[in-house]
Amino acid sequence: MSRFSSRLLGTATLSIVMLSQVATAQAADAAAADSEYIQDAVVVVGQYLYADRVNALKSPTPIIDVPQSLSIVTADQILAQGFDSVGDIILYTPGVSTSQGEGHRDAVVFRGVRSTADFFIDGVRDDVQYYRPLYNLEQVEVLRGPNALLFGRGGTGGILNRVTKKAQIGEAFTGYQASVDSFGAYGVQIDSNFEINDVAAFRINAMYEGLENHRDFYDGDRIGFNPTARFELSPKTILDLSYEYADHERFIDRGIPTGADGEPVEAFEDIVFGDPELNTTELEAHLLRAMLQHNFSENLKGRFSAFYGDYDKLYQNFYAASFDPATNIVGIDGYVDTTQRQNLILSGDLIGQFETGAIGHTIVTGAEFIDTTNDNDRFNPVWSGSNDDVEFFNVMRPLSFRGGTGVNADGASTTMTFSDFNDDTSASVEVFSAYIQDEIEISDQLDIIIGARFDSFEIEVDNFDPGNLETRSRSDEEISPRFGLVYKPMETISFYGSYSESFLPRSGEQFVNINGDNNRLDPNTFSNLEAGMKWDIVPGLSWTAAVFEIEQESPVVSDTDASTFDVIETTIEGFETQLQGQVTEQWYVSAGYSYLDGAQANGTLRPRELPENMFSLWNRFQATDRIGLGLGFTYQDESFINNSNSAVLPSYTRVDAAAYYDLSEDLRIQLNVENLTDEVYFPNAHSTHQASVGAPLNARVTLTGRF
């Protein structure tokens, strides 16, 4: 901890500098700052949903009272900054970064822990690998640190929860949005709410996107359709129903290889190391959600939710598996992978408030049942030239193969077929969970949060090898505790400390298999120790800071004695701070900084995808009643691409800008400019020779309106 401790003074100083930029303006405009915060406020009649409250925590809780680090991004902020993906949001969120996700899925690195499954919709698990749309959202909540108590397995470094738009009783409106960018991509969205009667409403959110970007051969489209309905069954009972259809198709680009210096080869920034015809992913999904909320009394609320998701996905790609700088020859590998998954999730909880003497209690207790079936198969290519799954080609633009046929580095014709069986598995997963948490109000200044969750996780996998069927299974039962302490010397300031644990079964996030020794291994376990401060400077402007340490323990079969196990330990520690809100009526700011450090088992290697410093800043200025301007940047330190620390993503700074013009009270046109300085940068990677190429200078024009 000595190196970590030595950094704290510097990072604390940076936090003070961030605060100092608002001090003068705050003093000069104190009266204006006391007015209602409008820009990013989200207020929904009949339910708890506010920009300063965390919907994912079962009992919507003000940020200042939550003993952990978190960020909320509202629909207004998503629109203002031109975000169109989860990855865009992450770039401006402290403590988290993006991983490439092999070009077909959201992949977030929460405090150094990569995840493709710690995603939730309205607090319900959404663990299939795909790119999640933003068209139907009220806000996005990023909770950092282990979150197993409320969310179960995973959540080891954090979780991301999307809060969707619901039908609104007593309102009728239609909002719309259309955009086009300088690459040729375009999109349209509509949001219509209809009042059926005094106790029912219907709402439709829909979108279509035509995909293009800066890379050769890239194209695709996305369709999203999400009707919702709300029924007030009684003054105390509300039923929300939702159906969402997703149809996504896009070209797969897994980036460029690294060179002899271990960094991405900038000379290859315009080359796609894939097959122009065969690199593709397709997803069709049907998602049904229902939530019933009932107030038994002023102090007791019940909630039951049901979710069913049916996903059908194809993923087919080729990518750079090796590169020889001396000969300028690249090795191309690939595979075709299909997944069919059905998720049934039933959950219910009770939220009660009562007092024992002078001590207040808010108890959240609940249970959850998950039934998942997952069918997956994968086939590798066989090239006629190499008679292997890897074929070698000279690096050029474009590479000399298309549609699985080409000319290899030896000048010989080569043809590929997906004929090498890799695996075919059918997994069934059943999870039962029960949890309880008590927020204990000792006094007006002191709260204690204590709770635990029990998870029973059972998986059975049928592995279909040609001519052979192998069935493996494993059961795990884990208890995940949480303890927190919140001290508020003033209503607007809180200090907190927390300890929590989480686990991840060895079947992994996607249940593909438990081959080899995996069915003998206990889950990976994670513990998080965190302390922090939160300050609501004025209404609508807040500052948070946190210091934390995550410890991971991973059992593995011993190299010296296969009948015994070793435990590999990894430690990640860091500091985060964020300033967000309305400084004056004309100036909105969102600034975040994080410092991350870590060590793998032997202490000599740094975990992959762990930038030491990340900093982001976004300013929005209302120049006149009709004209607004936005300016910001995001900086990320260099990080290692692989566990051996032999490949590196260089540091980068990307500058973004925006301009807004209100044509009328209900119609706005805006311009978002990305990478204003046209910097060549590599935002993330998947492995040594698959580094993503960031987009050059580009712009998007968006028209938004409402009637």
C-alpha cells in the first residue's frame, strides 16, 4: 500500500482543483444556484426515479446516503453529449473503462475487473453478450465495487443498470429524434405516450439505426421496438408491462495487431484484418418484463417482477492472431459461434420502514429465482493452404482474401471452410437467492447498513463431442455479506465506509462449459473495502470521492500436485472523484478522475486493462436563451493489453465539442463533434493483436422535438 498511499495526496489535491473551478461562480450566483435544477432532473409521478437517486438499489436511495461509489447519467446528458452506446458513457465515467468485446458486445472494465454480464435492466439481470441500445432509457446507473448483496453472482468490480422509460398516466406527448453523421450513419427515434383513461397509459419507444464508421467494410443496422403499459389497479397498486424487440446486425472489426515495440502498428490504422463478407454478428431478441408494485401501508411496500428473454445470436469473424514485423506477414484465425438463450427471472421484495425505540430501520428483503438454458456451438476454419485454422497473408489494404477465399503469403490460392468442430454445449442453470438488508438510522447523523445474500447456483452442461456425450455439473452455495457506515455531520455532507463480498462461479459469465478441472474448482471470490465522502454543494451540484481496495482469490489446480489447489491472489486499489451538476443556471459540468493500481499473483505483473490515470471533463454553457455550447475531453493512461504485460495500449486524449440551437420551445438542432484534434488513438483491445482503432475527427447533426 505504500505506493498507493503516496499517491493519495496528489489525487486529493486534484479533487480540490476540480472544486476550485466552481467556487467563484458558486459565490457569485448563490441565489441562482438555489433554484430548481432542471437540465438533468428526471421526475416521474407515481414512482421513485430522480437524477440524484439510485433506482437499482431496490429502495430508491439518494446518492449521498449510499455507502459506495456510483454515477448516474440521465437521458438529457446522453442526448447532450451525443452518446449512442454504453461504451460512450463509460468514457466519461471515473473508475471504469471499456474492453473491445471482440467487436460484438458491451464489455466494461469495472475497477480493473472485465465483465460482459454485469448488466441489468430495471434491476433485473441482462447477461447476454450484445450492444445495448440507449433509445428507451431514463437514466444509466454505474455502481462500482462488488454488488452481490442485491444483484447476486458477478458484480465483482461493479454493475451497470439501465432504467427504462415507463408509460405515464395522465400525460400525452410524442418526442422524436433524427440524426446523421459524417460517416453516413443515421438514426431515428420516437417516444409516444398515450393516456388510455384515468388509470391506464400506453407508451411506445422505437428506433432504427443505419450503421457506418471510419473502418473499411463496416455497415449494419439496428431495430428496437419497446411498447410499455401502466395500469393503476388501485390507489396503492401499479402494474407495469413491457415488451422489447431487438434486431441487430453489424460488421465485426477486431482491430489491428501490435508490432515489435508491443504497441498497435499505426501504419495499419486503415487496414481491416477480417473477411469483408464473413465478419458479421446477428442478434434477435424478445424481452418481456412485468413489475407489480403495491403499498401495503405508508411504511411497507412490496414489489414483484417477472422477466423472460429469448435470444438468438450468430457471431462469425476473422481476426489477426499473430504478426511478424520482419516479414510483414499476419496470421488470420477465426470461428463461427451461435448462441440460443432463454432467461426466466422471478423476483420479489418487501421494503419496510419501522422504529425500535429511537432507532429507525429501512429493511429490504427479497428472493430471486433464475432459470437459464444456453445452447452454444463453435466451429473453427480449416484453410486449404495451411491445412490449419490459421492462414498467413501479406499485410495490405485490403487483405487478399474475401468470402473465405484468397491468396496466402506464399502466393498460393487458399480456401476456408468452417469444418473444424470446436464445441457444442447445452447448459441449464438454476439459481435461487434470498437477501436481507437493514439501513439502521442510529441518529440524524449516523446510519449503519448491514445485510447478506444467500445464493444457490447449480449448473449442468452437456458437452457434445462427435460420437461422445459428456455431462458435467456443479453446485455452489455462497453467502455474500455487506456492511456500511454513513456519517452525516450536515444534511449535505456524508462520510462513509463499506465492506462487501462477491463471487463468480467457475462456469464463468456465459455458462459455455465447465470442462477440464473447472467443475472441481470453487468460485472466484472478491472483497471490497471502500471509504469516501459525498457533498451536495448546492441543489443540483455534487462532489464525491472514494478510496478502495479489491482483493480477488482464484483457486487453481496445483502445478505440482493435481490433487491439491493453489489460490491466486490479485489486488486492485484506487481512488475516484467526480464533480457533477449545475454550477450556475448557464453552466453545467461533469468532471471525473480515477487512479488505479494493481498487482497479480507474484506482484511483478500489472493486471491487464488497468490504466493508472483516467480523467474526463464535460462543460455545457448556455450562451443565450437559444444557443448552447459544449466542450470536454477524456484522457486515458497507457494500459497493458495482455496478462504478460508485453503489449501496450498507448495513452490518449480525445477532445469533443457540441453546439445547440433551439429553433423553438419544442424543437432543437445540435451538432456534436468527436475527436476535435483528429488524434490517432486506440481506445481498447481484446488481446495482443486486436487493438481497436479510434475514430478520426467526425461530426453528427441531431434534430430533436416534442409535441
